[in-house]
Amino acid sequence: MPAKTYVRTIINGEHVDFLCEPRQSLLECLRDVIGLTGTKEGCNDGNCGACTVSMDGRIVTACLVLGVEAEGKEITTIEGIAKGSQLHPVQQAFLENAALQCGICTPGFIVSSVALLEKIPQPSEHQIRFWLANNLCRCTGYDKIVRAVQDAATKM
Amino acid sequence: MHWIDYASPHSVREAVDLLNEAGGSARPMAGGTDVLVQLRANALPDVNLLVDMKNIPELNEMTMDPEVGLTLGAAVPCYKIYGNKAIEHAFPGLIDCASLIGGTQIQGRASLGGNLCNAAPSGDSIPVMIALGGVARISGPSGDREVPLEDFCTGVRRTVIQQGEILVSLHFPAPVANQGANYMRFIPRNEMDIAVAGVGCSVVLDNGNIKSARVALSSVAPTPLYVKEIGDAIAGKPANEETLKLAGQMAKDAAKPITDMRGTIEYRKHLCDVLTRRSLQIAIDRAKES
Ligand SMILES: Cc1cc2nc3c(=O)[nH]c(=O)nc-3n(C[C@H](O)[C@H](O)[C@H](O)COP(=O)(O)OP(=O)(O)OC[C@H]3O[C@@H](n4cnc5c(N)ncnc54)[C@H](O)[C@@H]3O)c2cc1C
Ligand code: FES
Ligand code: FES
């Protein structure tokens, strides 16, 4: 049985090659193999969205993607959202609107929200809530998150 | 998760060979949103090879022909379905289910083929695909075959797919004039939940009368339930409240639900009545607009 597979990807704009076992999720590969720990693990079964990353321009839960499936794919994680020390407007809006408390859900919410605003620059509250339904937050009660996304939309 | 291997074939033949050689220890994987969860929960202890369906051209097909109808590859993820203008126009019923399975991230991966092959009683795409007269195109070691979707699921998580076979695509006949369809489910939340009950239906109108109709239910039997009697009973009747009441009552009678944490038998039967009336009304409205 082959122990590990060689996987070539582009992560946050840079070529990243890594070795992983076929059973390892993309989430495990990002965190434990590549050392990008910004992407969080909540439920490990697709429900909470803490592990959200963008893969070839679509957001997915990295816990339900195998690392080997990332071969040839372009991935954006929370580490790729800011430009150097310049926060993305969505990150800035989360800070200014106090849209986080413990912060475990925040990377997933930000990656999802950035993808939403790329697709729908001026979303309605209804659209925001439905788009973010696959992201759970046990602290904020969601209102501040929705307001942060609305705020970011006015600044992009 | 226990140790598994992964293969990514590029043709139907290669996939069928891989599955066949592996015997019962290999599983197809499309979006993985069921199979990876089940593997992680130790529900598939004998599986040691996942065969990825996503790099096979036929399983990614989306062809809409005004005469032949729609061929939808079994591995096409939900977001590509609701992003397709031709499907949106001709099959709003498919858009209904593709846009309510899971949330945005799940829809980035989940396929209707996977939803069907997983054969959960609550599978949200199955009732409307049955109502639309969908047919499964299957390839296996001994050739190709077609199975109408109402015959596809044979029990909880059981289907007609045999060892070594794969679902290649789903075929839906082109909609005729004055046809409309809908899928509607009841869940306690607004999204991201498992249907307590669901109804998929398709109707064809003729001068304010129902020319033909097909209705199927989810979450109220071990398999998605095609209730042929409803279509037989309401064909030829006016598309009015009285007819919808009859359909609702028949759905209630046909449902064979169980009581569990999501709802009681009585509650689910009541939902079948209400949802059937509402879903048929939407299908009728869509038929008038078409
Ligand atoms: C958070 C979350 C929310 C969800 N919400 C919903 C929901 O609202 N409604 C709903 O109905 N479901 C829901 N699901 C379940 C799941 O997402 C759907 O059933 C989905 O459509 C499965 O598609 P997939 O492509 O991911 O299937 P996979 O997991 O890849 O496969 C599912 C099954 O089908 C088999 N299979 C896949 N492709 C083929 C093929 N071509 N030939 C033969 N067999 C095949 C696999 O072996 C497996 O047994 C949810 C899941 C999660 C994790
Ligand atoms: S950790 Fe992936 S969805 Fe919760
Ligand atoms: S801030 Fe704690 S879970 Fe969202």
C-alpha cells in the first residue's frame, strides 16, 4: 500500500507541493502538513463551515475534501485574504463591527463572505444569511456578522 | 478515518474496471459530502478504495437539447446546475433542490447523482427527479442499462446499482408546453436541515385542466415514494383548490412515515397533505408562465 501521494497545488498564489495519505482531508493537509493553521476545525463533518476555503473559485468545507483531490487546484485560505499587512475590507469590517468573540468561526466566515461579495457585490440581508448558512457561530448571534458584511459591501 | 486508497479514473470503462477488480471494498465518490462523512463515522468499515467520479467527462456532462431533453452527468455539483441558464429556464424544479441541499459550501461539491445513489429517504433531489420522469443511465461490467428513477432506490441507502456499476448520468425528457415542476420540503429552520417531509411534483396543463401530473414524497417511507395514484386521479380535473385537496389527501394516505426526533407519523402525514397542495400550486403557476 503506497504510504503517501505527491500533490501539487497553488495555495494563496504560490506553488505548494505536499505529501499526504489519501485518507487525509484537505483541512488536515493545510493545518498539519503545510502548517497553515488559520483554517479551523469545528465539526469535521461539513456542518460548521470553520474549515471553509476557496478551491478553484468555489468555497468548500476543507474537511470534506481529500488532500489528494487538491491536485492541480488553486486554493485560497484565510492566510491569502489580506494583502501583506493591509487587511481585506471584509476583515476590517469584522473588526470594526465586533463580528467575532472567540474567533474560531471567523476565518471560515471571512472566506465565505469574501466569496459572496465577489459574486454579489451588494447582497440583501436575505442573500447574506442564506449564503452564510453553512457557517455556524456560537458566540455572536450572527447579527454583527451580517452587519459587518453589509458594511464591507459599501467599502469595496 | 481508517486507511483508504484513492483513484481518479478518466473514463467510465476505467472506473468500472477499478470498482469491479476491488470487489465490495471500493466505493464511487462524487462530491464526497455523504461518503466522507460516513467513512469518518466508521459506517463503511469495509471500504478501502474511493474511486473519484469527477474527472470522467460523461459524469460532468450538462447538455440541454430542446428535443432530446437534459443529460446531467452524475457528478455535476449543485452550483453548476443552478448556474446554468438553460436548466434554470426548462427545469426550475431541479433548481429548487440543487439550491437547498446543504449550504453554499456543500453545494460547491454535492451532486444530484450522489444524492440519488446515497438513497436517503430524505434525499432532497429525488422526488422532483422522479416527478420529472428522470431516467438513470448506468454502466457496468456487462454493459449499459437505463432505470426509471422511481425504481432506482430499493431501501434505506439501497439502490439498483450492482457491484462494479456506476451511475453515469441522469436523463430528463424535454419539458412539453404548459409544464411546471417544484420541490418543497418542510424543515424547522430556514436552511441546512434534514427534511421532515418533502414533495416533488410536475404537472402539464391543458386549458385550465390538469392534463397529467406526477407526485413523489420524501422522508415518509424507507425510499422516496412515487405516488402514481395522485397523477391518475387528478388528470383531467380542473387545476383548482378542490383538485389540490384531493391530491393532498391522497399524499397523506400514501405516506408511510415513522415517528422519530424530527416528527411523528401524524405530523408527517399532515405535512404531506399541506406540502402537496402548495407544491402543486407552484408547479401549476410555473406551467402557466412557461
Ligand atoms: C452539512 C451537510 C448538509 C447536507 N444537507 C443536505 C440536504 O439539505 N439535503 C440532502 O438531500 N442532502 C444533504 N446532505 C447530504 C449530501 O450532501 C447529499 O446527499 C449530496 O447530494 C451527496 O452528493 P455527493 O456528490 O457529495 O455524494 P458522495 O458522498 O460522493 O456519494 C454519495 C453516495 O453515492 C455513491 N455514488 C456517488 N456517485 C456515484 C456514481 N456516479 N455511481 C454510483 N454511486 C455513486 C457513493 O458511493 C456514496 O455511497 C448534506 C450533507 C452535509 C455534510
Ligand atoms: S470542520 Fe469542516 S465544516 Fe466543520
Ligand atoms: S466568534 Fe466564537 S464561534 Fe463565532
